[in-house]
Amino acid sequence: MNPLRRKLQDGKTTYGMWVTVESPNVTEAAVTLGLDWVVIEMEHGHLDWGDVIDHIRVASGTGTAAIVRVAEARRETIQRALDLGADGLIVPMISSAEEAAAVYRWGRYPPRGVRGVGGERCVKWGLQFQEYLSRANAETLLIPLLETRGAVEDFEAILAVEGLEAIFFGPADMSASYGHLGQWEGGNVAGTILRMLQTATNKGISSGILARSADEALSRREQGFRMIALGADINLMLRSVQQTLDLLQRKEG
């Protein structure tokens, strides 16, 4: 059973962390902290499939869901990540309902989709075929990452895609698509995301976003986001060290 899906269905606010380094100790620490999910980053950075399976393995059987952000919306990529046993995927640069529907077609077994049946880790190398196949279509979260002007313009149609339970927002890329490169929520992007959040919430669809600080995480929770990323592993470390250094430097002398 997917621990994250249950929490979202119950209307709970969940907290997670982006994983960008190889060591599965990072995910193990997230599990120890009791985070609801981790996102294993494959779109950016240097993680390969061997790294991904190590992180998934650490999270398996715990209350922490392992979500993989795949590099792109392709059948081979989506199927491979799911075959490794991911609880769900975040799929980047989804700009239309057609693209979102393709993700569901590739990530669901027949008759809903065209995902092929393999003998990999998700089915315990063939030892638990029926157990996994009977629940995979319902339990696997497929989450479009909405981060383009096209996604904004086709938003209502994206929300109508069969099976959609959660979406995630990418403010920086959305800002860039509106001509505000390098800004987190440039122009009207902040208001646009909040309007999209409310529309999704009214339809029973959970929304996620990255918070850049503890104060921003509180604000996002109050706004109604149900998946809040507290940061990425290296960035969280840098943030903590920088805060301590700043305090020490202020107290010098």
C-alpha cells in the first residue's frame, strides 16, 4: 500500500525532501525523521538507475514513500522507474492534457494503459506478481509537474485526466516560461499558482510545491498545499550551516 496516497486521500498535509546525492543514507535519514516522502531526482544532477534503486530499497516497507522525478515523459523512463518499485513518479514539463494522459497510459497496466508486465523488483522478481499487479494501477501515484505557460493555459483539461490525484508546481520554470528567468515567482506567477491550487483542491486533487524556508513551508501549509518539500538534501545542509555561521559571525567580538 502506498503510504503517501493514503495520507493525501485523508486530506493530510505531507512533508518531504528532494534527494540529489548517491548515498542511500540520505533517504534512510529521511525515513528516521519520519518524513512522508522523498523525491529521488533524475531530471537534474547525476543520479543513475543504480542510485535510484538504492534509495527506493531503503524506503520500502516504511511510512516514507519513494517518488522518482524522472528525466522526461517517455514510456521507457516511466516504466523503468515503476519496475524498480517506486511508489510514484513526478513527471516534469507536462504542458497539456494530452501529455498528462500519455503519462497515465504509459504508467498503468491494461486495460487502463499499456505498461508492460516485467519481472523486476516491483513484483519481487516474479514471486509476487498477483499481489503487485492487482493494486499497482490504484496505488501508484503519477504526478504531473506543472511548470510551463502551456500547463496554465490547459489546466482545466489537465485536471480532467482520468486517475489524476495530485499535481506539483514548479514556480521557477513557470516564471521562466513567462519571461521571468531566474525568479522564483516572477510577474503574476504567485497568484496564478494559488488560483490553480484552489481549483485543484475544489476537485479533490492534492497539490505540491517546494518551500525554500521554514516560514515559507508554514505559509504553503496555510495556503492549502498537501505536499510540501522542505528542501533538497545539499541545500538543507547548506542552509543549516549558513545559519550557524551567520549567528557565529554576528556574535564575534
